[in-house]
Amino acid sequence: MSASQAPSDPYVHEFEADVERIEDGGLVLSGTYFYPEGGGQPADRGQLAGAELVDVQKTPDGDVVHYLADGSDVTVGEDVDAGDEVVGVVDQEFRRYCMRAHTASHVLYGAGRRVLDDLGYGGFNIDSGKVRVDFETSTDIDDSVLVELERLVNRAVWDSLDVSWEELPTEEAQEREDIAFNTKTEEGVMAGSDTVRVVTVDSWDVAACGGTHVSNTSEIGPVTVLDRSNPGEGLTRVEFAVGPTAIDQRADANLAARTAAADAGVPVDELPDAIERYQQDVESLEGELSDLKAEVLDARLGDLDTVEKDGATWQIGAVEGFEANDVGDRAKALVAGGDAAAGEHAPDVIAATGGEGRPFLVVAAGESDVDAGDVVDDVTDEFGGGGGGSPSFAQGGGLDATTDQIVAYLRGEAVETPDAGQG
């Protein structure tokens, strides 16, 4: 079995090996320092036998298979075959990124040990733009917790903690409560083996892991927490960036905060208080605007033409610039006589129409023989649309007529048949 030596010697970037055999179009070597995809860490990139290496996978038997790019100048089985000696060159930049990212995930979990309750490992993954760790925890990871996790991680980076790895007897490792086991992603880290690889970040974190790591946390560089989400019940996913992406993210956030503070005319550290004041002002203004709109609406309804019809006093007309529900609520209050805006003589019925396109109609009836539901049914029978309600209040919409035609019909005046689609 040709297991990868990348986890034990992650700083090796070039090596020679013999091709033992060809399997599924890939090369199995006598030894390799390429990391195969697994445990949430992507496969190494690089060059093998002078060709681009596009994938590295581990077989169920534990062998590592290397796949070359299609269309390259090197053809498996022809230009390179079993028994040939080949040179492997690991992409140092990508390997370094994965080492930093993977170790940062352990440091993040170590930070979680310090601030999260009922902690468990729910998953891990590295991609080119960000890294994620899934925490099993009963703690609500809100913004303050997220910021504290980032602070602790960067403090551990600054403290230059040594990172080491060793093989321990599986039974011994399982008995130790301080060792975290990410069984959902670390495929093969135990796999029935007599030993398990354990990665230790000084006094910060200990975890069973088969990935590649830096030898000191100072090599990780800056870490910026990006976001959190809930991928499943009992899980909280924390995403973060390392290296240039982390630097850019932090710079963007800093610029955004400074720009907002400048617009607010306050220092950055006073921005939260300024935003709270603005929110209070907005709420106050929204309340004043709502009151003013209600006054305007009451005035519009009060100005509707009064008509004596069916033994009742009606106010009929069009009210533009308001939603049907708002008009309906005010109409009900006015005919009930429970609002000062109704004056001393509240109408028996208010029938108001409005809206662009296909208008709405609201009918509110007080103590009279007029049935609001029957009025709306009569209008929709004439002009289409739909609606309904009770004897005291009904509402319709989608009427195929202009507001003038609807008002004329309600007054009992002659109405020309509306053109299809007219509004």
C-alpha cells in the first residue's frame, strides 16, 4: 500500500518515485508526497512526470492514485508506464494554503472549546475562497460569539503555538477526552487501524486528523470570520478566510465602517450608537408619516360626495394614492361613528374605489338596511373581478372599469360598457 507521506512531511515539495502500476487511468507510485482528497481537504495540485496533475484520490485499499490532465503531452500507458521513474512536484502555494487553512480550522475548534457549550465536531471543508467548520453546540453563535471566536483564533496565531503530530494507539486515543474526533469527514483516520494520527496545537487543541498542517500557528497568518449559517439541526456552520482573502475581507469591512462613520459624522467606535439614534429617528418619522397619511385619508373620505340612496346616506367616490386595506380600515371606523374624523353625522355607508389598472372597491355599512357584501357582489357582477365580505364590510378588486365608471354605477347613473382591459 502506497500511503501518502504528505501529512507526515508536509514541507516536501519535490520527490522521485517509481510507477508501480496503472489503475483506472491513473498512476500508483512506490511512494508519494501528494495529498489525496479526503477529510474535507482538497487534493494537492502540481506536476507529475512532466504533466499537470489534476486529481489525487485514495482507493478503498488505501492506495493513492494520481491522475494527469487529459490532452497533456504525457500519455499514461505510453509515455509513462509501470516501472518508470517519475518526478513529482507539489504546487507549493496551494499546499501552503491548505496547510494554513487546515491548521486554522483546528485553532478555530480550539477557540470553540473555550466559548461554546456541549461542543462536538460536525464537519469541515476547504475550498479556494473560504474554509468552514460545522460545530455541534447548544450555544447560540450570535455576532458577539462570532467576533470572540475570531479574536481567540488570531490571538492563538499571534502567540506562535507549536503544532505537532504523532501516531497513537487507537484505543488510547479514544479514551482521551481531550482529543476531538471529526468522524464525519476524516475518512480513514481510524478505519480499523491500530493507530490514529493526532494533531496537537500546543495547549490549544488536540484532534484526530489525517491532513497537512503548518508546524507553528504563526504560519497561518490573519484569519477573518466571514459568516455563520445552520446547515442542519443542531449544527452551526462558521466560515472563515485565511491569507490574502482574509486581508482583503478585513480591509473591505474596515473601509465600509469608516465610510459609514464619516457619513454619520462620528468616530468608528461611536457608529453603533449613531445607528441606534438614526433607527429611533426613522421609527419616529415613520410614526408621524403614518399619522399624517391617516389624516389625509380621513379628509379624502370626508370629502366624498354625499348621496341619499336606498333610505341611507352614502358617501361615494374615488380615493387615489392609498392601499385598499388602509381605505377599508378607515371607512369602517368612520361609519361606526367611533372616530372624531367622522364628525357629528357619520354616513350610513362609505363606498370608495381607487388604485391603478383594475381598481378596488371597499364598502363599509353602519346601522342601515344596506348590505356591504351585496353591494360588492353587484359591482363585480357588472364589472368583473372578485371579492366579498359581510353585511357591515366588503371588499372587491380587479374591476374591469375606470374609477369614474364605478362611482357612476354606485350612484345609479348610466354607465357605458367599459372596454376590455380598461382601468
